[in-house]
Amino acid sequence: MRRCLLVFAVLLVHASAFPNRLQRWPPRNQRTRPQAPPKVYTPEERKCFQEAKVHYGGSCWDLLRRGPCAQGQWLVLDPLSAPDAVPKCARKPCANDQVLWPDDGLCRPEKNQTVCLKSGTTLGTDHYGMGTCNCISKERVIHSDGVCYFLYKKGPCKAGSILVQNKEGDTVCQRDPCFKQNAMATNSTYVQWEDTKQCFPLESRGPCVEGKVLRLIPWRGAIECTDGTQDHILIDIPSECDGTDQDGNCANRIQVEEQGEKYLADLINSGKKQKRKF
């Protein structure tokens, strides 16, 4: 008995001598893994993004196609690398006219109307090869409630708030800094210019230099000054430089680079949503 008391006393002394030793390391459920820095994409990868493709095996390929993969496989993004866009060959789980629905693991027809029930949505396949509900209109974004809304509008938010897109690519409600102007406007949407904190209507010159127009870039969720003479979302990839902008740069090259940024942003946003599933 005395020996046990002696051992207990020794342990108590050691514990009192190092009171914080066991408290320095947080509990297991409070530990966080250090986040790896974002992937730095090579010039070859970025060139593929400008064609709405990914770089794999030394060439540019379309996602969700067989491409360089073996029979029965297709090219998708690797979910273990999310949110970085890293392509890999994986087994194709469904027929060409079917989509793998993640909720039940079943292959459903592309035109299935029983899973994406919200108005303005349609069934599609994400960059990881899984079924997802997308907005039919490219000018809208899908919210956590499964409904598609316009950004910088009230949408599902309470009065005095608007729907915006955060850095994670999620739609969130925030206070409308231009609430007074929007309450009186009938055909315009006022947004705040961050540099001056002033409110200007979209599709106007606003704070922009001559020749530029204040616009919402849906895929970026940002308000920017863009060229007022052409659409800010490029569909066709130009192969030659037909002219220069006011700074002397090839106008077509700038459009191609913007297309690459748009595609990469789409891949990364998809990756952030994919990562939260695990």
C-alpha cells in the first residue's frame, strides 16, 4: 500500500512540474490538418484550359470522354486531389446516355425528371463523373436549397439582403449595400463598387473608364469593368489576332485567356464542393 502511495506521489509531482504538457496538443476532434498550398498550373495545363480541356499524358483532352483512357474508362477529375484539378482515367459506371446519381448509386437516364425537381434545373454530370443538378440558365447559380437564382438579387434572402458568391464558390446571403437604390429602381440592379463604396447600376459605365461597362461575371461571381462592345463570356476560341485593344494587346488572346480562367474557376469550384463531401 505504501509503495502504491509513493508511486502516486511521484506521478503527482511530475504532473505538477509540467502542468501544460498534456494540454499543448488539442483533442483529436479539434485537430486540423494543415492545408496544402493551391496547385500551381503549368503553361501546358493553362493552354488546355483555354480550349476547355485538361492536360493529360502530354496532350489536351475533354473531360467525361474516353480520350487517352482504356476501353471502359473515361477521363475525370481525381476526387482525392480536390479542389485541385487533376485528371485521371477511371471506370465509366454507366452507359453513354445515363448518369450515375450519387444518392442511391443508380444509373439514371440523362433526361430523367425525377431527381432534379426544382424549377430551372436539369440533370447533368460533374467533372468527377457524378450526377448533379445544374441550372439551365448560365446566368443563374444553384443555391443550397437546390433552386437557381440570379446573383446580386434578393433570391432566397430576407428583405434588405442579396445573394452573392463567396471565395469558396458557395452562394450566401449578405446585406445589400445598395438597398435604397434597388428599392427605387425598376429595370436596373445597383451594385457597390468596392474601391469607392459607391452604388452604380449594372450595364452602365459607372466607375469604369471610357469604353468599359460595369458587369456581373457570373462564373466568377464578381463585379468588373469589361469591354462594352463584346460579350464577356467567350464561346468560340479564336485562332488569330484580328486586332488590338486600347493597351496594344491582342484582343482575341485576352478573350482566350479569359475563357481559360473561366474553365479553371469552374473546375476549382466543382472541386471545393467535391471535397466537402468527404
